[in-house]
Amino acid sequence: MADAVDRRRSSGNGKMKMKMSHREFRLLFTRVFVQLHL
């Protein structure tokens, strides 16, 4: 999962990065993480 995130970050998707704020991304990631480990 972390590899995919790093790959997307290094790919230079500026539009995608600006669309979602860092806090929103962290919230979404936390929600997915919790659901996976329930």
C-alpha cells in the first residue's frame, strides 16, 4: 500500500494532489486502514 502511495507521489500528479488535501487523505487512509483490520 505504501509503495503505491510513493509511486503516485513520485509520478508527479499535481492535479490529483491539489484536489485532495493532506488531512482529507490521512482521514481516508485511516478509515480504510481501520476497515481492513476490523
